[in-house]
Amino acid sequence: MAALAKCFDPTGARHGIPTYPWRYAPDGLATRRQLRARGLRPGGQPVAAQVLRPRFRRGPLVAYLYRLDKAKPVRPMTPAKRRALECAMRARRTCPQCRRDAGYVIPTSLGVCVPCAYPDDQEHEWK
């Protein structure tokens, strides 16, 4: 219970901004992910509060909260943005060695598609 007391600072005297324990944030505040799930974005507003989740032997996890009444709707995807995103994803799927679309994002640990990385293990057959 003492860990929750360290995270409870609704006036912001200790942490500089209002701080609440994990899962105890007041209504009207949401994280970026929660805003996005509602089709909203922070829209340039400053951080209104934070929630802290204490962890054993490590620093606490922090999630910043934004006011729902000041949030703006997510900007719609334009055709140009959609094309640029498709091009970027196609580049991530293209193997730099064999120049083929692998059908998945090339792992950065390998740098090439799996058949090029391990040619002895697999037949390099493309449909």
C-alpha cells in the first residue's frame, strides 16, 4: 500500500504534474493509446497528468495523460499518405539481395529474406 501512496500526488507538488497510481486516473483523462482507440489525438495540448506503476528494483512505469475535452479527431488518411505508406512497407518486404517481395517484413537481424540468409537450409523457390 505504501507504493500506491508514493504515486498519489493529485496536486503535482511532488512530481511537478498531477500523478496517480496505475488504474486510478480520474475520468476525463486518457493515454495516447486510449485516445487513438477513440479516434482522437492529443492535438498539441500539454501533458495534463501522469500515472505511475511501481516496479520492484526498477524505476516506475510512466504513462502520460491528456484531457479528453481538448483532444482533436485523428486526421484522415489521404491518398498520397496511403501511397507513401504502401511504398514504405513494400521496401521493408523487399529483400536487398534477391530483390523479391518476401511477403513479410525482412528481419533487421538478418538484413535479407530467410532463404537468402540460410540458402543451405531451404530451397530458394519463388512462386
